[in-house]
Amino acid sequence: MRTVLIAALIGVPALAGERTLRCDAVVDAPVAKVWEAFTTKPGVESWMVPVAEIDLRVGGTLKTNYNKEAGVGGPGTIVHHILAYEPERMFAARFDVPAENSPLKLAEKTWWVVRLEPIDSTHTHVWHSMVGFGDGPEWDDVYAKFEKGNNWTMQQLVKKFAPAEPKAKSGPPAVAIDSALFVSGGPDVRQFVIEEHVDAAPQDVFKAYTTSEGWKSRLGVESKIDLRIGGPFEIYFSMTPPPGERGSEGCQVLAYSPGESVTHSWNAPPKFASARTKRTWVQFSVREDAKGGTLVRLVHAGFGAGEEWDQVYEYFKNAWPRVLDGLRESFRK
């Protein structure tokens, strides 16, 4: 009932119902930039449509056209009537369906609301709600078309602000991965799992772990990392010992999913002479935590059998929590 009353107060046509279509996304941009993308001519034309005009005021309009040649006012022009807005937080409008799209005429009885919520200084959560859908086959058809269209629109917004993909490196070819170095496998492989919460965005935590810049700035150690299959994943925990005894020399990237996870080979410290000539593997993954920030999950697997391997297992079971603690603390500074 409250929705109907508000709609009446701001002049929305008679509603068929309160059925709502929702979609949302996290955008890699500060809230001010996302607001500009919705409420300025250059902003709208940078991702939503090729041509647009906007008069940002209650009772004003946002006019758009997916056909650049037709232009604003030509065939296909969509006129959005601005119902309300709160700068950098909310924008609401209803729209007139172009005559060319008469099968969607029912949609004029709906309206849409965009809500923006800053996550931090560089990320914004965007919600898009389309309200007022009725019931029945005709409404179901309209709902289905806008469900597809609204999700596409949200994807375009995310794409507009997505970080640029790093250019492919033209360095020397990666060294082949020698599977004979791995001493363990199968479904019952020996492993342990560590989880840690970090107060930072997943992509920032992933970058900290998968780049030499990240290891240096966050954990204060040198490294050689080339994020490609077979590329080096060498962390030098001390530069004092001779080459070959400084850390994970010879370890490589085994697999990765950009921004989500990396799996790399790993070796034992020099004091475990026999085990150091072999390889285990480590999977480092990140995902958004429901409580905010990032949940980091580290799995170290592939340990061999015997007394020395038991010692290696215990060594890393104690060492990795200290590494993740250091990573977590680095984002608090």
C-alpha cells in the first residue's frame, strides 16, 4: 500500500501491482563517478546509450536512444521522467515506451529506482529495482524482456569501470612444469587449510599476493612473479643466502583465475635437503566476505610421507598463518 501511495503522490500512472525486478552489482569506482554515469550526458553516453540528454531535476527528463543516427527525439527515443533523486545515493524515474516498441507499452506502468551505496573510496554497490509489474501472461513477457535487458545494462556499467586487463607479456617463454617433482597426488592427498579475513577488496588482496609489487609493499620481501602458466612464483624471504637458498626458487604458477585464485608449486626450506628437491602446491583464493572485506583461503597440499615430510608439514602449518597475518595487518596501516 505504501508503494501505491508514493506512486500516486509523484504522479506515476495507475499501477498494475507491486511485483519488482531487481539486480545489483559492485562497481570498481567511487560513488561520485557512478552518480555521474547515471546523471550526466557524458556519463550516460559513456556506457548506456550512444546519445542522451538530461535535465536533472524533479519533473525533468532523461532522454536516450540506442540508435545514434536517429538521435534524441528521433525514432526509438526513450523519455525517462525523473520522479525523485538524492545526489550520489538515489535516482528514480518512469519512462515512455517508443511507439516502435508498442508490445512493451505495459512497462509504462512501472518505474525504476537506482540506489548507490559506497563500499569504500573506490568501490560502489549499485542496486537497480524496477517496480510495478502486474500478473498474467502479458506481464510475464514484459518482465522477462526487462530482466534480460536490465541485467545487460548492469553488466555494461560494471564493464565501464572494470580495471584494464594487463597486457600480455612478451618476455621469455615460461619453463615447462615438471610433474615428476610432485611426490603426492590422488583424492586423499595430505593437506591443510587456513582461512583469514582481510579488510580490503578481493581484487586488492589478490594483487598483493600475485605480484612482486604486492609482496614488497605488503610483506616487505623480494620476489619474482610472472602470472602465467609455468611462470615463476619465487618468493625470496631473505637475500642474504646464496641464490637457490633464498626462498621458493624454481616454483611456478600452475593455474590461476584472474582476481579469484592462483595455484603455484612450493618447495621446502633449505634445511630440509631432500624434500627441497621436490614440490608441493599451494592454492590461494579470495572471495567477498558477507561481513565485508575479503575471505582468504589458503590450501597447502601434496606433502610426502616420512619423518622429514612430517617436519615440513608442521613447518608450513605454522609458517603460513604468519604470512596471512602479515597480509591482513598490512591493509590496516
